[in-house]
Amino acid sequence: TWTMVNIVEEQIARIQTQIGAEGHAICGLSGGVDSAVAAAIVQRAIGERLTCVFVDHGLLRKGEAEQVERDFVAATGVDLHVVDAQQRFLDALAGVSDPEEKRKIIGREFIRVFEAAEAEVLGAAAAEGAKVAFLVQGTLYPDVVESGGGAGTSNIKSHHNVGGLPEDLEFELVEPLRTLFKDEVRLVGEQLGLPAEIVWRQPFPGPGLGIRIIGEVTRERLDILRDADAIAREELTRAGLDRDIWQMPVVLLADVRSVGVQGDGRTYGHPVVIRPVTSEDAMTADWARLPYDVLERISTRITNEVAEVNRVTLDVTSKPPGTIEWE
Ligand code: XMP
């Protein structure tokens, strides 16, 4: 729409003023809509003086890394620095089943990997005399209000600790989405021609599939969950329900086995739980009354196509008392 064009043009001009003719900016991409739209706007403003960093921690769903590495780059022409950190995350998560412990490890490793990439990318700019490095963030208006933040930009001193960067290099935030709500961000994303899968992606937790495997996270379990999740999402989309459903986690009960029968033989596989919910803001949620025929297709396909899964169960718990995620 015309308003969205104005918003983009305004932000581009503002960012060009803020960053200046020489400044370098860096933006972490998560696979979600906010960071993608923020990066796309900044790319329009300063071109190749923006470097995007994508940490592939191996905890995304099927196709999501490719959406960033291939489709987002094709749509924007952005300069992308990919860090394949899959093995590092698996090593760090080995033997860990506790949900909070997993979250801490994933968060910690993410910061370490991102900061190493940051030091590499911005170290070069600093070596050429840059005094300020710009860090792009997809902060939305509700986040600004919630944190009581005022107008303008803030410096983030904590980033001085990033190893490999000069002590006196200052970081300044660039937040192109500070005045926008989520639905407006999606409109801007469409305006900028970003891939629909990114623009319309339902909420997905930062720790990713790591907190949808109940038990230890291993490569094999991630592959099982990715396959089951892809089928569930495909059937939801095919039924035209994507925009009615807030999100639909698929959870692998990796430490549980149940007996089944397939073909001539008994199986001893894992159950998955599907958790479709409706919600306005994720603070509360209701379990979604998916049509039986959609549930039937999800169940049949998962048990037919994912060898290790022999049972599909439905979570019919509201939030509260349940949370949306299982961990
Ligand atoms: P819960 O499970 O608390 O989730 O009902 C509420 C919403 O937050 C998402 N979620 C997260 N998002 N990092 C995130 O960025 C996280 O660690 C995280 N944990 C939960 C969840 O998917 C739901 O949309």
C-alpha cells in the first residue's frame, strides 16, 4: 500500500543519515520476518555496506535455512555471511535434557558464534578506520513500549566486550521497525518482495527445535522431528488454515516409545504431539479445533512417511495452564 511505501522511503532516508556515507552495519538473520525486513530496508539504504550474518545452528525447521541462504539473498541481493555451527550446537547440547539448561546453552552458543562472526566482519571495517559499527535489530513498536524505551537510538556498551574488535569501536543500534506493529512489518516485507514463507512465518522460538524434542537433542532426533513437522505444516497450509492458527508446534517425545503395528510387524517407535493453538498475543492461547479430516491426513502421513514415528497425539490444553511450547 501507499503508506507502506512511505514508511520504507522514510526509513531508508533516516538510515542513510544515521549511518553516513562510510559506516558499516551488521544484521543477524534468524529466519523470521522481523530481522529479514529490518535487513532488507537497511540493504536498500546502504547496499553492500550491510553484512548479514546467519548462524545455522541446525535447530530450524525443514527448508528454513535455505529460505534465508537462497531465497532471501535472491530477493534482496544482500551480502550474507553464513556460519555453519550445527556440529558445535550438537556438541554443546549432548547429554542435556533439562529445558532451561538447553535454552541457556543455545543462547550462550548463539552469542559466541554471532560475536565471532561480528568481529570478523566488522574487524575489517574498523581496520579501515571506522569508529562506529552499526548493529541492525528488528525491534518492533510493542517491544519499545514494553521496555519503556524513548525515541532515538541507543548505544550498547556491552558490545565492547566482543573479542577481536578495537576497544574504542562504538556500537550504535539501527532499528528500522521501531514504529511498526507485526502486521505492518509483514506488509512492508511484501512490499519489499521478500519470500512469502519468511513474511508469513508463524511465531517460532529462538531455541528452535531444540525445545521441541523432549529429551536429549541429537541429529537423528532433529531429522525425525523436521520430517514430521514439515508434513504437519504442509497439511495445515493445504487446508488453508495458516492464518487461523497462531502456531502449531510438533513435539517429539524422544524418550518415550510406544508399541504399534505396521505391515506385518510390531513397531516400537516414538510418539509426536501436535499442538495447534489460536491466540492473539501468545500470552494466552486456546487449543485449536482443527477439522478431523485435517488431523486425519496429518496423522496418516506422519506415520506412513516418518519411519520412527508410530503414533500421533493431539494436545488439547489451553494456556494457561499449559504453555504453547512443551519446554
Ligand atoms: P510459551 O511456550 O511460553 O510461548 O507459551 C509463548 C510464545 O513464545 C515463543 N517462545 C519463544 N520465543 N525464544 C523466543 O524467541 C524463546 O526462548 C521462546 N520460548 C517460547 C513460543 O513459540 C510462543 O509463540
